[in-house]
Amino acid sequence: MSEDVIVLDNVWKIFGERALEAMDAVEKRGLTKPEVLQEFGAVVGIANCSFKVGRGEIFCVMGLSGSGKSTMVRHLNQLIAPTSGKITVLGKDMVNLAGEELREMRANHIGMVFQHMALLPHRTVRDNVGFPLQVRGEPKSIRWEISQKCLNLVNLDGYEDRFPRELSGGMQQRVGLARALASDPEVLLMDEPFSALDPLIRRQLQDQFMALSAELNKTTVFITHDLDEAIRIGDRIAIMKDGLIVQIGTPEDIVTKPADDYVRDFVEGISKLKLVFAHSIMEKISKYKPTRGQNLAKSPRAHHGTNLDQLIDIATTTDQPIVIQNDKGKDVGVISKSRLLKGIQGGKA
């Protein structure tokens, strides 16, 4: 079982001079967000947020503007302190961390990438990447060596002596990612890092980020307002609305089993062909009754992780149903043509 690197437990953030009074009223009287605003002039930023992120996982948090996703991620490195609740990162109680201990966590263990990189305009690319190491007191030789490695990782070797103004938006974003990687943090916090980029460049950076994440085994919380992006890169997705986490699940769970109408509206236009897998729509082989002319011995085999798009390709080559196998190669399920069509139509059989 994966180690939990990040744990949020019933975290609240209420903004305003009477935030503590409002929090007490929420706990005792169950006030809603509008009622808190009306009675205390306070704004609920996030409400009762709880989740865990395993080591190496890419955990996407998505929602519309004002949903609380950026407020939430800033709690993880204590740029914002919660009004109530517990936050643990790498076993450290972040809420009670302060002073040198907090600075050490931010400098060595938690990297953050923002939408707007805030690169230092008077510093070269190499010096921008090495800046966190300079703050940490590393000598120039070490800074330059690590900067070069990180620039190689994001395909920016050859641009070391350029200035930010000489780079495109996508290249600047890569410098920001390299800077976050320079201190070799176990945790990456990414707040809409690619949202301002053109679609093609954005997709290229998504690919590069996913490859880096797999190679370096970074635990990542990735904030986005784009469901396509969340589905493409996230191992799991949390959807937020009005400060609340409405649903947490795999991309397949979110698309095929939306928790409410809000999530259903989000996923309505999303193609399910690459998000729904054989294990979700198959019928158990023990319960399957072949019709006349069907012979499962002659059926093509497919892994239980085969997606709908791939299953369609297989189905076009045969009149037999598709037999589904588990990781050990054992036959465990069957997908008939009619069951496949129902899966395509609704994401589930």
C-alpha cells in the first residue's frame, strides 16, 4: 500500500476579522457559506477538506474560479494557515511548523510552480534555476551543476545564459519547473502552471511533466480548471465547488460515476473511449451464457485494463465476444458486442 505523503483532515479556511467566531458558529450551528458571510462578514475559502495523497501520485484538484482550489494548495506549504483542521506533509505537522523548520521544509522538501513564473528578469536562466540553492547557501559550483541537470531534464540545455525576456512563454514555464526541481523536493505543488499557454505547447509540457513525474517519482498536487488536463495527467481527481470537495476519484470514476449534477455537467462532453476500461463493463465469466455460434475458446483475449477505444478495435476483427483476463492471464470476464455498445453509450454496461 502506498505511503501517504500528504494528509488533509477536516481543513477549514475562513477569511475575515471574525473568522474564529464564524468557525465556532459553523461547528456549533452548522452555518452555510452564505450564512457565514451574512452574519460575520467572513468568507469561507475552503470547507471541511479532507484527502490523502500517496507517494509518487499525481493528485489533481479542479474547479471553476472561486472554488477554493488555489486557496487549498497554499495550505500545504503554509503560505496560508488554516482556521481549523490538520495538515501533514512528509510526516510533519505543517500547521504547527514555524520559523526555521518551516523554511527548511519549503526550501528542501516542497517545490511550488505557479501559473506566472515570476522569473528574476536580471538573472540568466541558469541563475534563475539555481536561485533556491543560493538561498540555501550552496556554493556556485554546486548551483551550476544542479541547474544544468535540471535544465537538461526540461530540454533547455543551450539556453543557460539567456535571460527570461529572450524565451517564449512555454520555455519560461520550463525554467520555472526546473527551478522547482533544483532543490530535489519530494513534493511538488503546481498551481495552474500551463493554463496561460497555447494548446499545443500546453500538451507538450503536460507530456514532459508526466514523464518527469514518473522518472523522478515526485508526489504532486496539480491545480487546474481544465477537466481535460486533470483527466489526462491525474491518477486521481478532486473536484471542488464553493470551497467544498464534491468528489474524489480516478478519472474513470469521475466520468462514469459523477457524484452529483455539478460533476455530471463537468463531464458531459468528455469522451469516455480512453477513460473506461474492460473491468468496468465486463460480465463475470462464471455468469456468462454464450449464444448460439459463440465459442469462447475462439474469442480474442484482452487485459482487464484495456480501454473502450482499444476494445472497439478488437471487436471489429471478430464475431466472437471478447474474453477479459486478469494480470495473471486468467480468464475472468466477457464483453459481448451489445455490452460494448452500452459501455460506449453510457460509460458502463
